[in-house]
Amino acid sequence: MLKKYKPFLRAGAMDTLSYRFNILIWAVITVFQVACLVFLWLAVYRSSAGGMDAEIHGFTFREMIAYVVLTTVFNYVTFNNDTLWNINNDIRKGTIGNYLIKPISYRGKFAATSFGSLLTMTLLFGIPFYAAALLTLGGLGFLPDLSFPAFFVHLGLFLVAGLFASLLNDVIAYIFGVFCFYTTASWGLNSLKETLISFLSGTLLPLAFFPAGLRKVVSWMPFAGMSQNPVLILMMKYDLAESLRCLALTGAWIVALELFAKLLFSHAIRKVTVQGG
Amino acid sequence: MRYVHLYLTCIKRSMISRLEYKKDTLVALSSFFFSNLCSLAALYFILQSIPALAGYSLPEVGFFYGFSMLPIALDHLFSDELWLVAYRRVKDGDMDMHFLRPVPVLFQVFAETFQPEGFGELILGAALIAVCASNLTVAVTFGSVAVLFVGALFGAAIITSLKIAMAALAFIFKRSGPLLQVIYNFSNYAKYPLAIYPDFIRVLLIFVLPFGLFISLPVDTLLYGKHNPWLLCGAIIGCAAVFFALAVWVWTACERRYESTGS
């Protein structure tokens, strides 16, 4: 039954491969961005009451830098789909009609494509980048002490969390993509989605810095599972029980959002306005 | 005079086509507003956990942040089309029409879009400045206010000039968007006081990519009277003149090497 989605998986993988030169540009932009954050955190810890050795909201300076670097790599490797743009194109150009008459699910097509690109990214860039980041950070003493047999368990959980994060990201992109049936403001929708994710997933700032009430609410939302939780699992800041709890919550959200996406799509498809095609 | 008339006509036309999609403009505007609000909230949460950032209090850092939004917003209002030139339009062979008209191409690019989203940033920046200023006691002088105006206006001109020069490279390389992005992203550095950076970044931000010159130094002048306001005004205006002249020169030189990619 899943076999018919294999071509899309391969297409996603090939697509990602053909854009591998973008990585150079990504690297340049990212190095400057991370550097800016490092300077900011350096100033923050220097200015804090406890000085450079302070622990702010459970993070030492070294852990914070490790967190910044690892979330950056994680987001690059995990979030690689053009789902929103592709849906928008299908609507505007009218190619969506082609999918509606074929015996495959429109959602399934995107899930397969983004899984394909996750695999490529992980094999091609994920392994070298994580290895480089972990070895450098570890060598500089920026990682908490990793006790070894336990680390492999966390590494395994981290891979699962990465897969979950990718699925979650894809279903959220899909939901925002389906909103393009109602409005042509795809650019605004995309930036809304990116902001929402970067703020609530802990990419901009670990959720521990949020005020208590907001933190409580956000911790029950799906977003932390997209960035903060996987990285903290890898850094072993979460123990086994906490890690499993995070994974369960993320899993439940994936199911809930997939159901929501299904309902939304069946409503939206009656509204489709094709421009040309 | 003819160009003013032409510009207004083009912009009116572009606004009319925008009004067809009122709901979309609203979505775009609110997404912009929201994304700035989130960065601000993040900064606020960080500052809550420390007494001051490199000696700057919370309202002072907020003032920096708010002021940095003004030149960025002004540039955003007028020159958004340059992003499209850099990323897409040259590559798609979509620029040919401009070369057939008896008006400079650069002018036509500017007349193509007016981006009302910039007003969102402008309002948010001004509001942030107002809130932070009311929590600060500073000796306001005529000079220090003048330098803020000069910084915002001519700073916008410097940002636009940088964008023109980077977008122009697309005429040679077909796609210069990522390069433009790299340069433009340095404006993020100017959202915080220069004091948090090591010396070489400070030098870079004042003399090479002068975001610090027209954002950080004017604010420091207002808050602490660190620099002579009139000298600083002169430096910013001079810098804007040089950057603009260079940008137009680069644009003209690159334009001459334009080859259509076909359609």
C-alpha cells in the first residue's frame, strides 16, 4: 500500500541532492548568525550576577553555546520541505487537478517527499555536521559529561525525535499550505509559520527563559518537539523518562494534526480557485 | 519633475493591484508585525534574567532595537523589488521589458513596488522608542535628535545602496539573492549596542558595513553624549553619498553586461 509513494520519496531525495551547492551559502549565512548569537550570549553571561560561571535558567554559558550550535544544525538537517510552496503552486497553476483524479493521497505525497529529503540530508550532511559539532563542542568542554553507554540510548531517541520533528514540520507546513486555498498571501502565511515555529520551538531562545505561565502553555504545544526537545535529548539534559514523555507528546500531536489536516483539506477542496492552468 | 510624476503613477498602479488582495496585505502585514514582536519578546525574556546588558539597561536596549527598525523599515517601503531582481527576475529572463523603455532601468525597478508592510515596522519601531524613552532620563539636545533623524533617513539610503549593488550582480551572475542576504543580515548585528562585540566586529560595523555608524553611534550619542552629534551627522551623510554613488556606478556597470536568459 505504501509502495505507490516510493517515487515521491525518491523525488524528494533527488531534489535535495540537486541543491547541495546551496549548502555553501547556508554555511556563510549561518556562521555569521551563530557568531552574533555567541557574542550576545557572551555579553549576557558576563553581565549576569554570577558572571561567566553563572547558570541562567538551567543553562551554563557553555551549554548555551552548545545549544545554539546544535539547534542550528538540527534545523538545517530536519526542516527541508517546500510543502507550502508546492501546494501554493499546485493551486495557482491548477496542477492540483492532476492529483485529485489519481488514487494517491495528496497528503501522502508530501509526507513521502519530505521523508525522502530528510533521509538525504541526514546521510549527506547530518552525520558529518553532528559529528563535527559534537566533537568540537565536546573537545572544548562545552558539552555536559556524556556517560557513554547511556549516550547511545539518547542518540537513538534523538534520531526518533528528529524523525518526529520532520513529520511535525511537514504536517504544519501542509496545514498552512492548505490555507493557501483561502488566500493568495502565501508569502505572509509562510513567514507566519516560520516565526511561530522559531519562537515556540525554542530555536530563538530556550523555553526555560519564558515566564512561568507562558512556559507551561507552550510546553503542551507541539512546537517544542520540533527543536528544543530533540536537542536537549541529545545533550542529555533530559533523563530517559523525560525524553520518552516528550516523544509521546510529539507523537500524539502528529496524529492530532494529521487528522485536522484531513478535515481542513476536505473543506478547502470545495473552495479551490485556480488561476490559469 | 517628470520622474516624480512617473513614479507616483507607477506606484498608484501597483497599489491598485495590491488592493485587489486586501486580505493578503493584511496577512502579510500582521505576519511582519508578529515576527518582530517575537524577536522583541525573546530579547525581553533574556534581559529579565540579568541586571543589564554590557551596562545597558532594559529600556536602553529596547531603544536600540526600536531605532534599528526605522532605517530598515524606510528601505523596505521603497526598494523591496531589488530582492526579486536578485533572486528571480534576472534568472527568469523577466527584466527584458525594462530595457525597452526610455527610462533608466534602476528607476523602473524602484517604481515597480511600494511595500506598505514597511509601515508596520515603522509603527512598531516608533512605539518601542516611545515606550523606552519614557522610561529613560536623558538630556535631549537639538543635536542628538538631529543625529537620530539623519541616522534613520540616510541610514535607509545606505541600506538601499548596499542592496542596489548586490542586486546588480545578478546581471552578471544571474542570481545574487543569497549574497544580498548575507550582507543584509548584518543589520541584525546593529540591533544591539556595539559594546557587546569584540573590536574587529565593531570596526567592521562602523567602517565596512556601516550599520553601526547610523544605528548604534547615534543612539549612544543621545543616551550618553558619546560623540559630537554634528560631526556624526556629517559622517553619516558623507557615507550615504559615497555608498549611493558607488551603488549607482556598480549598477550601471553590471547593467551593461546584461544578457537576457530568454523567456
